[in-house]
Amino acid sequence: MPLSYPVRGRFSPSRRGLAALTATVLAAGALTGCSGEDGPEKSVDAFLAGWHSGDLQAVGFIDPTGARVPAAEVAKKLRALSGELAATPPALTRRGDATITADIATAKVEVAWALPGKTRWAYERPVRLKRGKDDQWQVIWEPQIVQEKLEEGDRLALRRQPGTRAGILDGAGNPVVAPRPVVRVGVQPSEVTDVKGLSRQLGAAFAAVKPALTPPVDLSDLPKRVSEAEPGDFVEVVTLREEAYRQIKSRIYDLPGTKFQADTLDLAPTREFARALLGSVDPAQADDLKAHPDRYVAGDLVGHGGLQGRYDDRLRGAPGLTVVTERPKPGEPGTATGTEVFRSAPQPGQPLKTTLDVATQNAADAALRGEQHRSALVAVRVGDGAVLAAANGPGPAGENLAFTAQVPPGSTFKVVSALGLLDRGAVTADATVACPKTFVVDGRSFKNSDDFVLGPVPFRTDFAKSCNTAFASLAPKLGPDGLAGTGRTLGLEATWDLGVDVFTGKVSTGGSATEQAAAAIGQGTTVVSPLAMAGATAAVARGHWEQPKLVLDPAPQQPAPAGPPLKPESVAALKTMMREVVTAGTGSALKDVPGQPVYGKTGTAEYDNNPAHTHAWFVGWQGDVVFAVFVEQGGSSAVSAVPIAERFLRALPPR
């Protein structure tokens, strides 16, 4: 590549004169950049480097009339013309050598802007240069260098068009979240006669709405908001689902000052529908904008928590971007000139296909409705492990206790212990195993709930009545690692890939005799999640373990492989025992539930050193639906977990 362009026909100076001339040119180069013996390419390259860095002092500039333009002024103009793109200067590349005609050179330059969302906007622009009397190549400054449609006083402005957010689909392929009619309830200040009285009447009406349809409404600031609003404003109070509005329309429609606006919003079937699992979609928050300034702008809808948060990029798609020229007016926002210079169309999001079943989820949500303690209910289909429902009771927003709780399973873990004992031939369902009031292991006394005593009874009765002392006495037959080994055949402790976070359990192993006895009744260091216990219970109902499934598309990359077949004779005996829990044991409240037979196991789990402090559990199945119920600090399972299970089963549609 040539670095200089000798001028033909000029007088060739002497060696001494040439040295003096060189010194003069170099001195000038310190001010304007390029020496007369350098070609235009060097000036172009210096200009591109200075454009990107903001320092153009190494470049000389003139305007099209030949008048000198200070480098600092050019730098200022470049920033002004770049407008909303100025914070991220473009990548600049010279394309080949300049062409020279007489004293004018033209170089082609690629200007490539990195727009939000990894969108690239690239184009070529000519950079013209003029050779001065001292053979220096000076850049001819003109706004069109930045973009051909720009004129002095213009700037580039960026417009975004959000992509259409895709939905989360249920197992039937229907959107779980879909446009649903709502009514915005508000007041008009000029028509309000008694704002405090209006607040009381509205509050009483809103409190009568079913919790599944609307959250509690705080009206404490309504008087202040009304006093600060303009007389004709619509001061929004709450947005209600249409069915919630119909419930109380007669109570609020004629109140002085109330106004109503019909609208549609993307909503789940109910306010509580798989709320923690699905997550929410909200306007971008300050934290979103700070963490991802290249991804979100104010007003964008962003997924938070659950599936909406984890798959936000997929669901939201990509925004469309339009670059326009804009002519700012002093003291006013910019006004677009109407000249569009670049457009990329918005890309719609891709839906997320799940296994959720609307009827089962509604039944699960209804079963937990009104529960005062943190709680969870998860349901799984026996045939293929599809997660049909994941419901969570009161607790921190977004907490998916159904999948991520790490709590002792209590006597529900006797399903695992019993299977381990049956597999080893250590006991049979009909073998006599004493159930004393207490059983001492290395100085620690184990006892039964309410200190009950069964005496010598069949093992199936110990299981049905949930006798702790019987299982503590059998624990040595499992060995130090037997319980953990059996748990692993039921999927506990495995690495699952559902597309969301899940805790698969941690089973006690290698402990002391006391720890082994505690682990056999679901205490000690063993912890699980409701989904982990539902998966283990489904393995018994099915005859082998399969990883539960939730997200179908995009399919998880590394689902856990299916487990080996369980011993048929052990499974048959365990099923008989789990049925007896319902017909004659601790789960007898479920024996008259309509439909197919119910199988299950209750559980009461101590979570600290106070025996009165217990979680409540129930795991079981009916037909092809396996479920696990957990109530934190729920006390006796018969009082809290079993009634939830009953409400769930009675709400399920016939299958």
C-alpha cells in the first residue's frame, strides 16, 4: 500500500533544502496530522481512529469551501450528529486505497453501529480529502460522512418496536397466559363528594371478591391521590378481571365519582394460577435497566421469576429498531424529520411448551386456598412423569416451594424405608413387627405420635398407622447406606433437568445407629422437596422411576435417564400397604373420595428440637395422578395435609 504520492513536475530540492523542508512538514504534522509525503490513507486512518476515540487533534479539517475547521469542532459535530447513538461509537474500517483525482482523494469507509439487541447497522460512506499547498491531505468535513441523509443540525435517533411476547403453553398446547378482559376502576375527582366514605365503600366491595381473582387492594392513599389530581383526571384505583368486576358491579357502579374503563391484559386463568412457577411479566424495573442497559429500556415488558424470568429472551423475542434523522428544537424534545435511514423488523418471541394441565392446576390452587401456612401441592402424571400442577400457598412472592423446598419428609419417607426393607427380604407386609410406645437407640428414645401403642401387629399395620418405633427397630436391617441406595432407585439425589430449578433431595447415609433410625422415619439429616417425593411416589405407582417433565419445548438437554424396574413383589406389597393407609390408617379421611382407589402415606416431620413443632405431609395417587402435599409448621398431617389432599382430589375432574 503506498504511503505517499509524489507530485510530478515539481522542483526537486537539494539535500540540505530537503532536510529543512522535512523538518518543517514534521512540525506541521504535529498540529494537523499527516505530512505531505504521506498518502491520503494515513489521514483517513487518523480520522477514523479519532472519530472512535473522540480525539481528532491529529487530523486537519476543511469545509467544502476550503475554510479550515477546528478539530475540536468536528469532534463536537460528530457527537451531535450521532445523537442517541453517540454513547457507542461505530466500528470504522477503511475499504481499500483512496482514489485520487487531481488534488481530491476519496476513500470508502464502512460505518458499523452496534445497536441494542446485537443488531448491526452497517453501510459505506465516502470520506473526501483535499491536498493543500503544503501537500497535506485534509479531511473535507461534511455531515454526510456520518450518514448520507444527515444535514447540519440533524442527529440520529433510535426508535424501538417491541416484539410480540410469546405465551407459555399448557400440555394441550393452549396459552396459559392469554389476553383476558379486565375493567380498570377509577374515580374522577370533580365528581367525588366524600373521598373517605368512597374509600370505605370501595374497600368493602373489593374485600368481597374471591381471592383467586384479585389481590387485597390498599386504598389508604386514595384521598391524597384524588386531592393532587386534576378535576377531570381518571385516578385509577385497581384493575379487576371482568369476572371479579361483575361480582361487585352493583355495589360500586353508582358510587359518586366512580369511573370504569374496559381493557384486556395478558393474564393466567386465575390470579393464583401456578404463580410462583410461571413468574410474572412487568414493566422493566430500575434493576433490570441497570443490569442490562443493552437489552431493556423503560417501558419494556420483562419476565421476573419462574418460567417468565428464566426464558425471558425466548419469550420476548427481539425488538424492531428504526434509526431516523431528527432535528432538535431548542428547549423541546427532538422532532423526527420523517427520514428513516435504517429498520430491522421486530421478531416475535417463541412460545414455551409445558406439561401443565389447567384443570389439575386449578384444583391444586383451590385446595391450598385459605391455607395460612407456607405450603405446596405438586401433581405428576404416572404414565410419563408430566408435571400437571405446581401450587404454592402463602409466602414470599415467587417462592416455588413445590420444587425447591429442602425439608424433612417425616413419615412419608417410610415409603422409601419400607421398599428398602421389602427389597432386602428383611420383612414382609404380613410379618409381625412390634409397635411399642418407645424404642431406644444408643440412648435416644423414639416414640409415636401421641404416644400410641399397637403392640405386635403385621408390618402393613405399622405402615398404615405410621408406627415410628417399628421402623426404628428395623433400621439396622437397611444398613448404613441402604436407605440412600433405595432412595436413588426412586430418583432422589439425582441430577434432574426440567428446565427450572428443583431440589431432588439429600438422603442420610453412613450415620450412627441413632441417625439411621431417625432417617428411617424421615428425620435426621434427610431433606426433600415436594416434587422429589412426588417423583419417588410415582416410581412406586409406575414400577420404575422416570424424571418428572415440565418444559417440553425447548426440550431440556440432559434429562436424567429412567431408573431400573423395581422388584414387582416389593412394589405389589408396598401398594397394598399404601392403600391400607387410606382404608384403615392415618389417611382414612380419603377413603370416600369419589373415583378410583386412593393410595398414600401421611407424614409429620419434626424440624427442630421441639416435638410439638412439625411439618405436615401427604403423598399418594389416584388413577394416573400422583401428588405430594406439604404444609410448613402444619402440625398433624391429619389436620392439615390430608384435608388439602381431599379438597384437591374432589376438585379434580373425572378421568
